[in-house]
Amino acid sequence: MDTEPAPERSERPSMTDTRIDKRFAALRAERRAGLVTFVMAGDPDAATFARILEGLPAAGADIIEVGMPFSDPMADGPAIQAAGLRALKAGQTMKKTIAAVKAFRAKDQTTPIVLMGYLNPIYVYPVDAFLNDAKDAGVDGLIIVDAPPEMDDELCLPAVAKGLNFIRLATPTTDAKRLPAVLANTSGFVYYVSITGITGTAAPDAADVHAQVARIKKSTKLPVAVGFGVKSPEQVRAIAKGADAVVVGSILVTTIALSLDKAGQPTGKTVQSVLGIVQALASGLRDGM
Amino acid sequence: MSSPKTRTPNPNSFATGPDERGYFGMFGGRFVAETLMPLILDLEGHYTRAKSDPAFQAQLADLNANYAGRPSPLYFAERMTEHCRKSASEGFGAKIYFKRDELNHTGSHKINNCLGQILLALRMGKTRIIAETGAGQHGVAVATVCAKFDLPCEIYMGATDVERQKPNVFRMHLLGAKINAVTSGAGTLKDAMNEALRDWVTNVKDTYYIIGTAAGPHPYPAMVRDFQSVIGRELRQQMMAAEGRLPDTLVACIGGGSNAIGLFHPFLDDRTVKIFGVEAGGHGLGVENGHAASMNGGRPGVLHGNRTYLLQDGDGQILEGHSISAGLDYPGVGPEHAWLHDTKRVTYVSSTDKEALAAFQLCTKLEGIIPALEPAHALAYVTKLAPTLPDTDLLVMNLCGRGDKDIFAVADHLGMKI
């Protein structure tokens, strides 16, 4: 027989002690769902973004998603499109995004950071160098909208080999037949997209979402975070009853947009207004539960 | 079993792609959001079955013949040939033919693809159609088939293009389509495609997206190519009838590249046939972000569901590009062209805005045919290439669209008021 032995599972980097795993373990111990906050790197400019990022954990963010701005965000609604364009206009680059994470990580060693975006800026970085730099900066995971399981050899498998969590989106169209493929190389958590649609548009129905989360949980032990369309503390509280974490994004970048002056520059209230919203949203998970 | 003299199948066939994952070499694939993946896999299944279903093929052939008006004529452009021979040495100056796809119903090759895809949408039980359009030729073709098959239709079109292609916008209105003017980005074709994808991801259950060019996630590039290949298949027969042999040289313009791949594909394994694709050179390839020549002025990247050559900056942000022609004003190109470029089977060149404008007027005056600005780019290159070829060379240019839609824009560029 000249068939090669199958690679041992134990040879893969252990995922049991990533920051994301530890954070979900801590949330379970606190018997509450987590708040995942999305902000766009470099929005509205690099300096203001650094202050927002630094303030998020104290405001109540359990996990931080950092958007990597892209000129053509095909799955995003107007709010996040605008945030990406603001960041690009202010001169944001992938190197600056990674540097921002590194600066954050020097002060905070426990709050997980997940980079979220589209494949092209990573592809041209290119992939290997990106994974090295991201890991080195203290990035914990990746969510790449246009890298489905069929394309796993492009980024997912190399990322997992580097010890980064690759977090997959499951959607209402991810049926029972497809779910195993979506879960196969996913780690950290599963991101359930609560609507078919783009970010920040229709509001999800909490009962529907709970049923879908329950369906996914039958197939995986991973925590499930729910996002897309969650905007108010009431929604956060309702969704959280049937999920391990709730993701908010459009409401935060909209708050940033509303705080800017007529020239699109940050004002004295920019940082505080977005952190204030995060506090309000987080309170929905910490009281009355 | 095999004798030493058995030849292995030609490993360099250019006509067998893509592979089962949708790759042409390293190009293609399916880089889409998870929401769309089940639908795209479903579409691939339906298309695979339809392709080998004689009933589907018969219905499509009937529509092509009796609704679209195929086959389109192969026309010997005698005065254009004479014109190019004037500047050629003795014994040079190719014999120039036009493949007249501008004579199709709706005025361009776009109808070939739309008829195929609307039949597929019906087979899949979809009840709503969306599409993107640049010059409006694809939008008009989509609106046309939606009128014929009684399906609601929404067209995404960049606001800049809505302005410079008013006649087509009005046609789409008349045909019953809803036009959504897209203001994000530069308001051109790529922005329209982003917005169409956002609609699709939102309405995935009942909506079919008729992509207009041979790009996007697998199986679109192969499917659109197959529907457009009727152009090249007809040409083989027509040239055999006219000249008793295959053509020597093929020329077509390239935006996403659907008319070109339709002309080229049936000839890819005929190695004696020289093939040229003409990109939009805009203000010139040396002008940053001033052209739409993704292969001659771009690098590989991932956008709109496929890996291909893209106009982009060093950080992977997509550039808008520029062309006088709304139909070529796109920062990417179909993945099969990207592969044919890398393998050098096809030579990709470019024509500038000015050259296309000159060719537009030349064709109109010499042949009495007003070409669209898109094929005017191909024609501009023909006027340079033909004089360098022997006078026995049979050159075919795909005249893929008519220029009625462009007369206002051209008048503007020439400083005339209509």
C-alpha cells in the first residue's frame, strides 16, 4: 500500500486557547451573551479611530470587529459603505489597519480582535505576508465576506495554519445540506447573518433568529453570534436570549457619521458619542438577565 | 494498453475550460458572499442540465432565429479594406469583414446572452429579474426579454452612464423596466454591479441576476461565453461559404469581454487564427486611472465573484478607470480573457478615446454603418493592423453594436449641438 497516512488532527494548531475561545468561556461563566462591535479601521481618521478602538472594551465591547476598508463592499449597506469611503479618503491602508491593532494590543491583551472585510486587499498584500503581520500584531480572527468554503485554499486554510480563527458567515440560505461545509473549517465562533441582505438594513425577527441559531447549534459546539440589522438595546436584548453574542455595526458607524462636522472632520463629540452608544447597547446584556 | 505512438490529449487545448471549480488557469472561481453560494450552485446544476437538454437548445435556437434575427450577416467591408490598403505596401492590406451583430434585435450582441439566461431563469422558477448595465445595451436586452416573458425587471445603471446614454435609458423605460441610477463611486458599470449584487443578496429567493458580461462567479463566465459563442460558430460556417476557409485574423473590443469571447472561443484551438482583443485606452495607458485597460494596465485581484486582471492601487482598492465608451468603462475583465492573456493565445492591445472617435466617423462615412463606440475601439485597431497583413489575410471584426445610442455623446465630443 502506498497511500499516505491521513494527517493527524492533533497536528493542527490547537484552537482551545485563542483569545476568542477564552472570551466566550468567560461569557458563559458570567451567564450572559457577548456584545461584538464593528468599527471601520481609519474611520473617520486614523487618530480618532485609535481612540475609539481603545475605548471600546471599557464601554462594553466583548469582541471587536475591525473593518478593513474596501472600495467595493458588495455585501454592505449604505452606512458601512460610507464608513469605508471616509477611511479611505482619510488615507487608511492595510498597513495602517494592522498597526492600529498592534497599538491596541500593546494596551489590551484580552479583548479579541477580528478583522472583517473583502479578499482583494489581502490578496494583493499578499496573503502570506498579511497573515504574518496580522498574527504578529495580535489579530485573533478573520471574517472575509467573499471567501466561501469552496475557496478555502485561498485564505482560510493558510490562516488556520497560522493559528488565526477563521469565522464563517452562515445565512438564512445556508440549508441543512450546506451547513456542514460552512462549519468545516470554522473556528472561534459562527457569525449568523440574520437576514438575507446587506448590512444595516432590515431588522431581524428575534423568534426566527432563535430558531435558526438553535438549528446551527445542533451541528456545532461553537458559539453563535448574530448580526446584520441589529440597532437598538431592545433588539440586542431580544436577540441575545437565543444567541451567544450579538453583533452591532451600522448603528456605530452611523453614530460616527452624525458626529462629524460639515467638512466630514471629527468633532469633540465623535469618540464619546460612539462609545456612549456602545454603553447603551451593552447595558441590554448586563441588566435584567 | 497505450502504444508509444499514442498521442496524449493535447494538454494545451484552449477550449476546455473552466475546470469544475470554475478556474481558467488561476483566474475565475467563485468569490461571493455565503448568502449567494447555494443559489450559484443551484444555477450551475440547472445550467449543466439545460446545456445538454435538446428542448432547451431548440427553444434557444428558435428565439435566436425568429426573435433576435440570427444568424447575423458576415459582411465584406470593401471600402474599409480599400482605405487600409492605401497606406499599405504592395501586396498588403487584409481583406476586412464585419460580423454584423449590431443588426440583432436590440442593436447589439447582448441579446444572445439574455435569451439564454431568461430561459434558465424560467426553468429555475425565478419571478424577478435584475441586471447591471453600462452603455445600456445589456439593460435594453434584459428589459426586452423581460417584456417578452412578462417578468418584472430592475436595472442598475451608474448615474454617470444614465446621463451619457439617455436614449437607452428611455428604451428601458418604454420596455417596462425600473431603472435604478447608482450614485456610489464614479457612478459607472462597477458601481452598478455592486448595487445589483446587493439587491441579489437581499432578494435571493425569487430573483435571478442576468449578468451581462463573461465575468462574475462561476458558472457565469462559462455560461455567458457559451451563449455568445453563437457568434463564432456562425462565422466558421459563413467564412467557409464565402472564402472556402477559416479566417486568419479576429478582432473584437473588450470591456468585460462577452462579444470577444463569443467570437474567439470557437477558434481558440485553430492555432493559425491570430486573435486580438482591444481594450479601452481612454486618455492613454500612461495616464493613471485614465483608461479601462485592465490587462494592459492592471494586476490580478478578486472582484465581483472572480479573480481576474483589475485596475487597482497598491493597496488593493479598485480604481474607477475611464473610457469614452460606457460599455468598456469597467476596471476588470472576464477571467477567460485574463487566462488567454497570460497564456498568450490572444494578443490584447488598446485604442484610445480619440482613436475610437475617429474610427466611429470613418466607418460611418466609408461603409454607411454607424458603429457603437465599443466596436469603434476594435475598428481603430483594425485600421492599424490591416495594413501590416498580407492582402490575402481574411480579417474579421465583430461589429457588436450599433451607434445610434452614442450620437449625442459623440456630438458632444465633437463640439456639435444636436
